[in-house]
Amino acid sequence: MKAIKETHFEFPKQTNFYKGKVRDVYTINNTLLAMVVSDRISAFDVVLPEAIPFKGQVLNQIAAKFLNATSDIVPNWVLSVPDEMVTIGRICDPFKVEMVVRGYLAGHAWREYASGKREVCGVSLPEGLKENDKLPQPIITPTTKAAFGHDEDISKADIISKGIVSQEDYEKLENYTFSLYQRGTDMASKCGLILVDTKYEFGKVGDQIYLIDEIHTPDSSRYFYQDGFHERQLKGEPQKQLSKEFVRKWLIENNFQGKDGQVIPEMTPDIISSISNRYIELYEKITGEKFLKNETTDIENRIFSNTKNAIETLLSQ
């Protein structure tokens, strides 16, 4: 199975190139972004040495499905999905906050709560909650978008008082976030899943706000299985998750957590194949659709040709 670890394309009117952890982002004519979702995989802020076949296709197609399914709530950046691994969209001026929304007390919010805090990002939490309990209502725990280093928690009041986002715009982002989370929750429920928490990013072109980046993918969201959720909570057992947590677990079992001096374990063909199969399983569970593997005999030429044709069409409009 062929995987795309990185790309080095030259598209018509290309003006910039940026290589992220998993995405290769091409700026076109300073007005469009062509985003190639590679098969690279990262964990513990480290890009692992081997690419995972079909991972890029899985993430790009999940994001495309959910962006399309929420475009009636808020317009999004997407103009074309010309290839299973590519999305092309308008360049937006991004807001420097990530809107993290939580319906359950899990992950970072639980760690803060377990340490004794009863307020996260300016949002008060009631006493007596256990890990993974459903919250009385969904909450937004925004983070700053750091140019370097890690994102940091911030409250709505601080975002507005520091002028990071105007009050008028922030309240729009807040309303969009709750509506998007409700739509994502409803869609997950139909597939037997619980959308525990997720994040949204927004940008602006003129006065228009757009939803940008990916949404509701296993890399940006946490899902639990509905079946058995309440029983596991009553017994104090861990919840069954649908995310890339299995990759982190494999790394931890092999003494790697991204710390200095630690060595990434060997990614054998069996390990690579098993991770690929799990991502396909994630796709089918989250979307409720059968995954159709893309053509892998000449991926680079297919991606380049499809993307180039779409760029030329968009530039001519």
C-alpha cells in the first residue's frame, strides 16, 4: 500500500508553501489555499517516521462531509474538494482563538477539575462530577492560538478585554460553536456515538465569518460509544473511545511519549497496516458510510492533476 509522506508540487500562480504536521498547504494567487492532507501521523507533538496508507483520505473526507453538513449554520472556507486527499478554499484572516466545546467532563477539563479547580476558562463547574460525566449543558473553554509553543486556556472576558476578538464577533463565534456542536452531536448519535468534545476555528473575509480548518474528525474530536456508556459511568470504568488514542497507547506501551532521549518504536508493516485499518474503521463508524479506498498506483500524479485542474477552474471564475 502506497502512502503519501510529503508533497512538493508547483501549482499555477503558487505564491507560498507551508508544511504542517500532517498537511502540506499551498497558497495560490494569495487568495486560495490548496490543502493536501498527507498520510503523516503525529502523536505527542512528534511526527512519526512512517506514513499511514489512507489516513489522509480518511481525515479529508470526514472533514468534507461535516463541513458540507453544517454549511447552513455558518459558511465555511471550502470551495472545492477535487481529490480524496485535497481541499481548496478561500484564504481567511483567522481569529486567534480556538473554540473548544465540551459536553462531558473529559481530557484537559477533567484534569483541571481533578486538581481541585471548579472553574475552567471562566466557566464554573458544579461539585460532585466524575470523569466523563455529562455536563449540565455544553460549555466553551477557548484557547489562544499560539504562534509558538502550546495553546493556552483563556476566558471569554479576557478574549474581549484584550481585544483578541471583539465582543460582537465573539458572541457570533459562541452561537456558531454551540449550533455546530449540537449538529455534530445529532449526527454522531445516529451512528451510535457521543461527541464528547471538539474544537472549531473561524476566520473572516471582510465582515463575513467563515468556519475554517477541519471539523469533527478523530484528530480534532473525542468520541465515546453510546452503547454501555451509562453502565461504565456507574461502575467507574473507562469509557470506550473512538479516537487516535490507540496510537498513543501503542507508543506508551513501547516507552515513547515524545520526551527527550526516548526512541520512537519500530513501525513494522504489521503496525502500519493495523493503524491504517483502525483509521478506516474510524471513518466508517463516524460517517456511517463504507470507506472506498482511493487509487494508490500513482497517487502523486492523481493529486497534482486533480488539484491543478480545480485551481485553474477557480482562478478563471
